[in-house]
Amino acid sequence: VVKPIAVAATKGAWYRDQAADSLSYSPPRALHFAIAAAERDPGLASHRVLLAALESLYEKQMLIGHRGIVTHVDIERSSKRVLSSSLDGSARVWDVASGRELASFSMPKGPVFCARFSPDGERAVAAGQDGQLFVWRTSGATATPIALVGHTADVHWAEFSPDGTRVVSASRDRTARIWDANDGRELLRLEGHAGSLAEARFLTGGRFVLTRSSGPPLGSTVEE
């Protein structure tokens, strides 16, 4: 009798550890492991992990304001603000604690496919249809958005370099481009791709760029 109990306790401990490790990045995964732990080793320790997993799945806040499908969400480093983009043509900054809208940007024409914070959270880049790409301030004094002009088709993705001085973008025009984030100048054009680009990411501190091809983003009406 002792051996099966010991085995169950060992398995329960393993599942509890997995649940605890998963809480920060995947609450559903944590709940799966927590239930398994409670089934194999019922008791206070397993129940605590199960309650923590359930708590992490509660709806903490509802951000109300977009009038179209939300295409992308970014969280600033402090985790105090959220940036969302939508088919309604806007990108909006929200306060996580209160759900209040703090700032917004309206694309001159069409939807916003992607919006990302700068590393310091003071600016954001918004990517849209027909080559539209803008850098705008998310806090502090208002300023005219900076247009990054050059793409000839929908811009599917954009993000800042780790130091915040550059922006990389990916477009349906089959190019990825690197821009000066302060004045909007095109610094480098990466050509030669055989198809539409869905994503372009800075790597190793901004020394390299990784690109990825895919189908059109949600809301795009143009065939690839």
C-alpha cells in the first residue's frame, strides 16, 4: 500500500512543479497540470496550485473601445500598459489596472495590422495597408506622427530595434526595410524574397534581421 501512495505523491509533486512553472506564460497549461496533480495527490499543496491556476484564468480587465477585430496586442516592459491594433483603423494604448484608454492613433486610411511599443514605451509604430507606416508618441507631449514612406503594398509587421533607434518592417511588396525611428529615413532595403513578408524581427541586439513569409494578415483583402 505504501509504494502506490509514494508513487502517487511523486507524480503529484512533478505535476505541481510543472503547473507552477507554467503559470507565468500559459495559464491553461498550468491548469492542466494542476488538475493532474490534484487527481494523483489530493491535498493542500495540490489544491493551492490548482487555485492559483484558476485565479490566473480570471478575466482581469476588459478593454472596450475598438469597433473592429483586434489584429495585434503588445505589452510594454513595465506591464502597466497595453497597445492594441484593429481593423477599425486605430491603435490604442490602455492602462492595464483600470482599463482606461490613454492614447490613440488613427491610420489615415484602412486597418492597422500591427502596432508595437518602443523599448522605452514612449513611442509606438503602426503598420497598415498600402504601405502606411507611422511612428507616434504614446505619452507625454503630443507630436506629429513620423511617416516611414517607401513600401508599395500592405505592411504586415513592424517593430523597434532593442535600442529604439531603428524600425524594421515587413510588407506584401516582398521587402523588409530598416528605418531611422527618429526622422523616418529608409536606411536599408532587404530584397530578393520570393513572396510576401509576414514578419521581420531584430536579432542579437539588432545586428541581424530574421524575416518570415506567410499568407495575408487578418483583414487584408489582397491576394498574396
